[in-house]
Amino acid sequence: MPYKRGDTCYILEDNPRPTQVKVVSKQGTTYIVQLIGSCGAMKLQEDRLYATPEEAEASRKAPKASVSVQLSESTGKPNVIEIQNMFKK
């Protein structure tokens, strides 16, 4: 969605909630936005801007599934790796 100078939109950062920003300028598909209540500005691509906080939340990627390693139970103790002493004479 194209935004114009002065529009308010939302971005995703490392915060639990979307952050509200104001469009300062546009250069092609790149926008310069300012955090509301802050003096600094950021340069972001159009696909990182959202019209509503709900739209931003919906675009948040689901966490990747984690995989745990299953070790064999040769010693009878789960999750224990048996290492032989190679320096033993």
C-alpha cells in the first residue's frame, strides 16, 4: 500500500507490539519513517510498513520448530554419550 508524507503506519521491531511511525518521505519503494515521539528516522522498504497494528501482527512469522537430538540408550541412561578414554594404556 503506498503511503504519503504525514501518514501514520506501523512497523515490526524486536518489541512484542507493532511500533507506530510517521512517513517523512518516499523515494521509490523506500520510505523514511520517524518513530512517534522520537527525533531519529529509519529507511525501510514498503513491504515492512503496515496500515494497522493488526496487519503488522498478522504478518509476524511463526517461530521455527526446534529439533532435539535423540541419543541412543546404550548405557541405559537417557541422553548420555559414552566416550571411551583413548589415552588409557
